Amino acid sequence: MLVTVAIVVLIGTISIFALGRTDKAQLENDVASIALMFQQARLQAAETGRPVEVIYSQPDMSISTPLEIHVFGRGVTSPTESATIIIRPSGESEGLELELVSGDLNRTVGVDWLTGQVRVSP
């Protein structure tokens, strides 16, 4: 009986540590994907000479451009209100600071309103 309890405690401990790493990995994956989407939208606007619309939907926990849609991973949320920004060929936009949260971890992906530069902050 004592051996069984020890095994269950050991498995539980390993699971807790593994889930913590999974949450961090999922958050980092979402941050990288969203930053890449913003950069691709900026490049698309510059190459085509036409504005590109980027839509963030808080209820759907997704962000989309004309080329792709990214749905946030398991456990990743955002308190940021839904928003639509237009990235112009010059790089200008309305700007957006998108905060992503997973457990006690959070990161921010931002688009500068004047230059269109994409920033990721811890």
C-alpha cells in the first residue's frame, strides 16, 4: 500500500512539472506565431501597396489576416479587447498591444502605430 501511494505521489509531481512546461511552451508558441503574422501582414501591405486588415477576436481567442487564422492554444487567454487594425503599405497602423496570459505567465505582442514594428515583451 505504501509503495502504491509513493508511486501515485511521484507521478503527480512529475505531471505538475510537465504541465507547467507545457503552458510556457504553448504561450511562447502563440507569441511567436502572432508576431510572425503581424510581420507577414506588414510585408504583404508593403509588397502589394494595399492595406492589410488584422482582426483580433477576444471571444474566439483568435487572430486573423487575409492569409491565415491563428487560434490560441490550450490555456492561453487574453484580457485585451477585440480589435481590428489596418496595416498600411507605409507600415503605419492604429497600433495594438495584445497581452497573452497562461496561468501566471504573460507576454505582450505589440505593433507600433507609426512604424509598424512588431515588438514582443516579457
